[in-house]
Amino acid sequence: MDRRLTPANGRVALQSMRGIVDAPLYVAGEAADVVAQVVDLLDGPSGNRDRQLLWGEAVMVIERHDGWAFVQAAKDGYCGYVADAALGAASKPTHRVAAPASHLYSGPRVQAAEVAALSFGSLVTVTEIEGKFAKTPQGFIPEMHLRPLDAPFADAVTVAELFLGTPYLWGGNSRAGIDCSGLVQAALIACGKPCPADSDQQRSVGTDLPEDAPLQRGDLVFWKGHVAMAVDADQLIHANGHTMSVAYEGVAACIARVMAQEGLPVLMRRRP
């Protein structure tokens, strides 16, 4: 059973796991939101980063213990540990940050002090508009940086291109640092398409492509431990350790480089 998707930790499990895993305690869980700019989702208390969660993202809290919360992320079912202090009350977000990055301000003016830095994909609840700013319970955000949740992007590549130049970060999910699967997930979710978190999980997205089929915009190309998105038949965009950033790379050149440097062939291609 994949621990990343199993809401159980040996001490407690969600009620939905009754009869599937043995646990001393089964719980209904508690809905909560992330109230930090970005928080690491760890494989254990004080453990290694698996992924990251952004401001406003929803989780189900399964257990709180010694300053840590064992949670399951609502967007993809990923389970892990976050600092308990990074969680707050559940809300009903209305908008996502649709610019590469933005700020939450203390007032509806450009001179106001910033309260937090928000990455693309952060979720907020807009209560009213004041001039060029959207008011939220936590502060004000430039309205032009937001997009209603019921108005998804139409093109995943356009979303991925917002991250060009973002530094590579293993397990990263924000404009401050992102990895290959984080980029793909951010792009697809912003287009209203469900997407798992890690590249091995993302091999189930969409439909398989024959080896001789030309790549189309938005197609995914997979290697062991890596995924890239086709901009067109000849070019990819991906967060990669070669440039340590989100960058364009030619399809043929990338395939040849990965084979030469790591001995890894393309595993599959998928069309979301």
C-alpha cells in the first residue's frame, strides 16, 4: 500500500480505512486550511520533504501530536506531516492566485505593508472588491492577480510558462521553487484537470500515446523519476536539475542528454 496515499500512520487512520488497515483508532478527521505561505509536507515528524502545500489549500487532519499534524491533502490525496501551526480553520475559497506570484497586503493600496507572499495556485476567499484590490479575511490582493475557481485556464502550457526561471526544488510546489511533477500538477489543476503529485503517479494521467505519434502541445513525456510537458512537437518545458530551473529544452536534445548522462530512456508519453 502506497504510504503517500494511505491516511493511516500506525496510531490512527481515517474511518474510510476501516477493514483496509489495522489501527488502534479510527477517526472522521478534521477539515483545515493551510495558513502559511508555503509549508513542507513531510514523510514523518521532522522528516524529509515529499511535497509542499500552499496558502489556502485544504487538508483533512487525521492526527495532531507534539506540534505536528498528520494530514491528507484534498487536491490529490497525498498524506504526510505538516507543522500544526501552519493550519487554520477550513474555508470556502473563491479564487486562486493566477499570477506567478503576488502579495497579501494590509490595506487596499500599493503602499500598504505586505502581510505574506503568495505563489501561483494559492487559494483565497474574496469577500468584496475595493478599487483594484480584492478583500479577503486575511488582507488585500491585487484583483488582476486572481482568477475565480470556476474560470479555469484553458491551456496547461500557458500555465507552466508562468514558472519559467523558477529555481528547481525537489518536492517544491511554489514559485519560490518547484520540481518536475509540481510544475505539471500546478498546470493541470489550474486547467480544472485532476492530477496526482509525483511523476510516477502522473503516468496514469490521460491516455497513452503510440511511440510514433507526434507530440502535441500539453502532452507529457516521462522518464524514470522525471516528467516534462510538450510545448509543441519539438520543444519541452520542464523543471529540471540540468539547468536547476524551469526551462525550455528541445525534445530530441533532452532525450539524448538524459540517455547520455543518466542512461534513462523515455518510459512513456501521455495526453492529458
